[in-house]
Amino acid sequence: MGSQEAYSRLPSPHNPPLRVIVVGAGLGGCAAAIALHHHGHEVVAVLDKVRQFHRLGDSLGLGENAFRLLARWGCDVREIQEIGNQAPTMKIRRWHDGKVLAEQPLMDMAGYIGHRGDYHDIFLKWVRERGIPIRMGAEVASYDDAEPAPSLTLASGETLTADVIVAADGIKSLARHLVLGARDDPVSSGYACFRAFFETTAEMRADPARNAYLDGDCVNFWIGPDMHVVQNTLRGGREFNWILTHKDDGDVPESWFQPGDMDEVRRLVADIDPSIRGAIQSTEKCLDWKICYRKPLPTWVSPRSHRIVLLGDSCHAHLPTSAQGASQATESAGVLAACLAMAGRDEVKIATRAYEKLRFPRIRVSQTHGEDLRDRWHNVLKNVDENVEIDPEVVKIKNRPLYSFDSEQDAKEKWSEVSARVREEFSRGKIEPLC
């Protein structure tokens, strides 16, 4: 994928360079900071409201579409590849007996799958290597969408101003309200995930009822009516992760910290393949993550200055089955940084509006891949006799076509056309909504 040896940061196309603040130091915010820095912009700071980062989350995948960009921006992507799942293939299995319905390269799903916290540490390191300040405990209390320099005020009372503000702080971003002009509360998707990630013990590794998938790195899926389980073994069997997606209409807040009900988990997997049942049922604790749905946004850009921009989960969250959330945030980071570089210094609004127009169709393709896969997995075995052979193509993950796409190159090729369309919309005084 390349290394930092031949890396050369692009010179700023503007004098002085555009000053940018990134809100949110997660994977999307870090990718934005790295991309903006690569394209010659000045990243004043990356802000995050937490005072200390912890090893949060569980499995996360990054595809070749993200690695290609990160390598171009001078990141040594081998650092992530080496800690990701090293299994060559993944198996999609029948719920009750584990029969393999399809086997395909692991890269067809999400590239390298690792622990989100470990990947996050590397992204943070890449940001710091570039001398970009990461300010912890910096919670945004309000935004001022002023032209030509938007600002934000922190809970401490401090006000920061920049040429562009990138809000990459997730689905609950305060900037969503500003961009949309209203609150958009989550709507239940009808599904939830019980999730667990833990270090395996010597006792577990010695127990035949629990150790079927501990010989080395592997990824397996069990699919059944309205449910599926993902199993991910990392670090040669030392770490184990399972995710159970199931029908759920419960009213639990969107949260990565909501404790799950292991008795309910044991009930849901009572009839799953015995080779995975013991490992799940003996788990001590899990998290309950409600998968909430939000309609695609009509805009990702603030209405007055057009200089406050949403990125990542704050504007295009993905289902877990898409396995593309972090990769698409990385693509968006590249496109925004490239558009800001291609536009004149006094044409930031052309750049931000071109960014959203370039990204929206691509994002919808990626998001619908996840919806399609979930629906295929949850329905293919309904009312089907177990002796009936299932066509492997019906259950396979179909993400590989997403990987050949180069979002920066796409932006450069379409810039003249899209920027002309944006200018025409501004001249008419009407920005066309994305949807």
C-alpha cells in the first residue's frame, strides 16, 4: 500500500492556507484532519469533548478504498494491516447447524477487521505525527454560522474561529441541528445488536464447548430468519468478538454503553449452531446497541456561510452490515479536502456544496449495500426446507465493487461539471437539496 518514505505533502493552493477546525477526534475526524493537512490546509485543532480516550467499541473494518487514500496521505497503513484479522476467508453459515452456505475472501466484506480502539489509536498517532493539536475536554456548546468566518463556542466559554469547520462528531452532532434547521430525532430501525468483545481465557480455550473458533484468526456469520451472528477472532485466538443482530422495537437510547441482557441473548441463541452457542451463552456481559434509522439528509452544509460541514456519521451513518462506515468517512475526508484545494480561497461555499453533491450518490450506494445484505440474510432461510440447497450468491457479501473507487480522483474528474452546477445554483439563489 506504500509507506511514508516517498510521501510529500501537497503545497497549499491558497495564500494564506485555509484554516480549518475539526470537531470530533474519532476515525472520521482524524481522517479529515489528515486529508486536510495533506492537501495543504492548516488544521488549527481537532476538538473532542471527552477528556481521555478509551478502547471503546469492538469490530471495525477498513476497505481498500480507505487504505489507498490513507497511504497517499502519508500514513503507514501496514500499522493497521498488521493488527487486523489475518484470516484469508470468511464463512457464511446456516443458523441452526453451521452448514457453510458460502465462503469468500475476507477482503470482500470489510478489508482488514480489527478492534476499533486499536485502529483509533493509530489514527490519533497519525494526526499527532503531523503536528496537529488534539484538544481534549473541548465540548462545543454552540455554533455561529457567520460569513465569512464561522465560529464555535466551547462549554468553557472560549470562542474559536476558522475559515471552515468540519463537524465529524457523530450522529448526535450539534451541527446537524444547525445544518438542518431543526432537530431530527432517531427512529428505530426495528433491529438492535447485542455486542461483546473480550480476551479469551485458558479455561475457554480448553473447553470443547467454547473453543471451536479459537485456533487462530477467523470470521464467521450465522444467518437465520430475522437474525444473524458475526464472530470475529483476533490475535491468533487471544481476543474474541461476537455481535448478534435481532428484531427489536425497544425504546433504548442510542448508546455504546447500554448494558445488554445476557439472559435475553441466551434465549435468542438457544437454537443456534452448537459450535458457537457455548461461546456466546457463557459470555459474562455485553452491550445493547439499538440500530436507529435516519433518513438521508437534504444537505450537509450550513445554510448561511456554507462553511460548517458535516462529515462521517454526522451525515451518513451506515448499518453494521455495510462494513463501510469508517471507509466512507475516509472517502468523504478526501473529497472535502480536494474540493477546498480546487476552489479559490474566496469560493469556499463552491467547494463545500460540490463536496456534498459529489459524495451523496456514492454514500447512498454504500448504505444500501448494508440494507440489502441484512435483508437477504434475514429472509433467505424463511420457509425453506433444510434439504434445499441455497445459491451461495444469494448470501454473499457484495462490497468488492466499492473498493476500486478513488474518491479523490472522482472529485478531480467531476470538479468542472459539479462546480459549474453549484455556481449556477448560487446565481439562481436556490441550492438544490440532495434528496
